[in-house]
Amino acid sequence: MVSMVGYDPSAAIRAAVQADPCVRSVELTGSRAEGTATDLSDWDYRIVSADPVATAGRLPGLAAALNPLAALWDPLSSQQVYMIILSGAVKADLFPGLPFRPAAGPLHEVAAVDLRAIDAHFWDWTLWLGAKRLRGLDTLVAAELAKMWRHLLQPLGATRPPATQHQAITSYLRLRHQHGQRLRVTVAPDLGDAVITRLQAAGLLSPGLRSR
């Protein structure tokens, strides 16, 4: 995989989102704008729109022009966030400026139509956690691993929260394989491989791990 260190997706994201006639601007925010980002940090964009509700409804179609490896609305945020992972496991979050009531319990029913959605959410969360690990935010990471277990891994069948990100990934891969066989669903490994490769390049995972 080509190194994504130093890659800036802003031009491509602005071009895609500003195709919406209501969008006035797409502004880079967060650690990338502040110059405090790690190699794995998200690219966060605030969307200023004349009609935020209409723009939010069109965001999935607009983002599809970027050919993301994963795309989903964040079910756990207090504001609407459309999360995408681009080729090379570059994570970007798009904020249309609307409030959202986060989910309180398990997020997914394990069914054939949902296994790929679970996969997208798991790897997005995993990439985000990698950025927090690079910042040395161990307490936050431990809390998020417990939260990941409650919302994603436990519904899949994991019996206890993972102590490390490596444990979370290996547990998830085992459970995904089991459910995939039961449901006769194959989840493409491209997204997981891209995320794992970036985490390995950052020194956060052992070299031999693969998402298949």
C-alpha cells in the first residue's frame, strides 16, 4: 500500500461536497487545522450549508464520488457525522451541523444485510483508536474498547471486553468469520487490510496480522 503520510484529501473532499448547490463552504477543523495531528488523525470538515438538513440527506451520494472503502453515519455522536474511509485508510469526518441523539444500546442486529455495516463501523472505530493511542491517551482507549465491546463485539458473541486493540481485532475477525459462515456472507478484506496496514506502519500492531 502506498504511504498515506503527508496525504491531504481536502481538495477531493471539497470538490465532492461542494457539488451540493446548498453548500457554501467546507472548512477543515480539529487537529489537522490546528497542526497537532498524528499520522493517523481524522480529517474533520465542517460543512456550512444554506439547508443543512437537505445537505445531510445528500451527503452519502456526494461522498460516493470519492469511492470510499467505508461510509456510515456515526451512531454514537451527539451531532450528525458522516464518516468515510478513503483508499489507504485515510479517515475523514463530515459535519453538516445538525444535532443527533446517540444510540444507548447495541448498534447492530447480526444479520446478513448488516454484517458489512458492522465491518465498516468496526474498522472506522479501530482507525480512530489508533490515532488516540499515538497521542498516549491510554485511559480514553481503555474506555473506548469497553464501549466497543458493549456496542459491537458483545452482540457478535464476545464474552468480555478486550484489554488491547490487538485483542479487539483478533476477537472481531474470529467472530466475523463465524457469522459470515453461518449467514453465507463474505465480507471483502480490503477495508480491514488497509486499516491494519496503517496501524502496523504506525508501530501499533504486530506485522503478521491480516483481516482474513
